[in-house]
Amino acid sequence: MANTLRILRVVLHVSFALLLGLAIVRWLVLEGEGEGELTGGIDSGRNLPVTVVGLLLALAVGGLYLVGTVAEKRGSQQGIDLPRTMALWWLLAVLLGWAALVWLSGEFAWIVFPLFFVVLHLLRRPWGWLVVLVLALYVGAALWQHAAEPSFSVWLGPILGAVASAVIYWIYSLLFRVSTEQAQAIAELEATRSALAESQHEAGRIAERERLARDIHDTLAQGFSSIVLMSRSTANALERGEHELAKQRLKVIETTASENLTEARAFVGKLSDRSAPVELVEALTSMVAGVSQTAQAAASPTDFTFHTDEDLLVADPRIARELLNSVRSLASNVLTHARADHCVITLSAFPGAYVVDIFDDGVGFTPYSPTIRSDGSGFGMRSVKERMEALGGTMSVESAPGEGTVVTLTIPERTAE
């Protein structure tokens, strides 16, 4: 549509130039030989000064029109609106020059048709319509004066031309308004699309950061906690002279540090294959054994046990990985905060879902919405809750001060990717 509007403007300017050139030729040649239908032609021999003045005036009008259209085009390309006062003075000068030409010869009358559109474009309603009517009447009067045999038919053409120009310009205005609205709609759509893409990018970045935070907390952070506890236990063993026990503790520290180093390299190098199979039962058994060893080294009374069906298989690696990390985090919480004698971890499979229960007979607490404290602790429960919700599962907590704690994790057997 924008191309259509540009073509219409080009046609308008070209028609003005063609009509002006044709009028000059007919005035100088045809009417000078007495072949024109209108009187008022200039005899080259008797009216040479008038001819020169008329030719200069016609060229001036054409040049003035050209200057105005070029200025408007450049302003449009640069996004600059020309002062309205300047445009109105330009229009007045063009109309006065054209009116003088029409007074010299009726051949210049037909230039009024492109001028109709210029007037309607620059003047607001109703002034535009009024000026168009005045121009049509002026052309009719000029043609009446120049006609060899005056007839009321000379008024008909200008008036019909004014009406046709008004209708065409109205259609042009509709097209221009629709084009402008479409351009605005496209600009708003592009802006919305850009904002949406930025929002999605930011959401993805935040989600990835939170995922990495959960993974680091449930793997590296737990490993570091174990290393700290083992280090303290080793120092105590050395103070008591229990060198063999100290060696065993150092071996556990070495193993834990090696595992953490592997995890860290996977994070940094993005080498962790999240689609790799995970033997959940075997991984949980190994994890519980490690936590039990850490509890013994820390002189904790908590005895960790793990129960499940021997043939239970979690086929989805994503479910297996999230359950493993969640249980590791909850077991670490029990070891650090519960002061329990026993902690029993049970993995069960029900029709359409996997369920993990973590029970301890420790000090218990009043369940609350998981929050992160200023020292960075308190992330574990929130992390587990987010892991479950991401897989369409749930985490429920039952506890009371002095009554122990039961945390139940439930995940559908099939989750949306």
C-alpha cells in the first residue's frame, strides 16, 4: 500500500509537469497560428513582450512547484515535517502564478486538476473544499472569457473535475490512514516481539541459573559439607593418636573431593549429559552409604538406612537424577539439623508415580515456606520443592517440634519435557 501511495504522488507531480508543458506548447504554437479553440492566444509578432513575460511566469511556476515537492520529499525521507506556514505560502505563490497564467490563456486552465489535490492535501477541511470550489469557478470564468463562443458547458468540466478530485482525494486519504495504521501496528508488533524475546531470554537465563544453583547445592555443596565434617573428625582422631582412623577419614576426604572435582569439571565444561541413564537404586544405595560414613566420622548418632524393591527401575533419566539430588539434599539436612537417631529412606513405585519417603526421629520443626537465609542456608528445601514442581510432582512435609519429620516426594512416571 505504501508503494501505491508513492506511485499516486509521482503521478500527481508528473501530471502537473506534463499539463504545464503542454499548455506552454499550445499557447506558443497552436494559438499563435490561430488553431486553438480558445481566444487569448499571443501573436508572436505583436505581443512578443507578453509572450516572454508569460513564458518566464510559466517557468517560474514550474520551478516553484518543483522546489516545493523536492523539499517535501527530502523532509519526508529525513523524518522532518516542513513548517506549515512555509507550505501555505508556497501554495499561495503557486496558485497566484497559475491564476495569472490562466488569465493570459485558457490553455493553462487544465493544470487546476493536479492543483486540486495539492490544495486538499495542504488545507484542512472545510477550507480545502472551499478553495477547490473557488478554483473551479475561476477556471470556468476564465474559459468563458477566452472562449470564442461562450457557453455554460465551459463551467461543467471544472466543476465535475473538482468533484472527482474530491472523491479521489478522499479515497487517497483512506489509503494513507490505513497505511499509517498498518505501519504503526507493525512497529508495535516488532517492539512487542523484541520485548517478548528479551523477556524469554531473561527467563531462560534465570531458570538456567536457578537450575545450576540447585545442582551445585545438591552435589558440590553437599560434598564440601562432608569434607568439612571429615576434616574435623580427622583432626580429632590425630589429637587422640588414632592414626589408622585418621587415614580412613583422609581416604574418604580424597574420594569425596575427587567426586566433587568431577562434578565441577562437568559444570564448567558443560560435559554433563543429562540424558545419560541413572541407576537410581544403585545410586541411592551408594549415596546413603556415603552419608552414613560421614555421620560416623562426625560422631553423629544418626543411622541411615535405605529400603526399596530390588527390581525397581526408574527408566526416565531425568526423574532418576532429580530424585537422587533431592534425596541427597534432604539426607544432608537430616545429618546437619535433625539430631536424629534414625533416618529411613524408602523408594516405592505405584501405578503412574514414584514416591520417596524420608523419615527421621529427630527434633522436628514447624513446617514453613522454604526461604533462603542470609548465610546462604535454607536453600535445600526450596530446591527440592522446585525440582518436584518442575516435573509435575509434589513435596509434602509433616513435622512438629520434638516429633520428627517425614518428607514425601511424589513424581509422575511420565513427565512433560
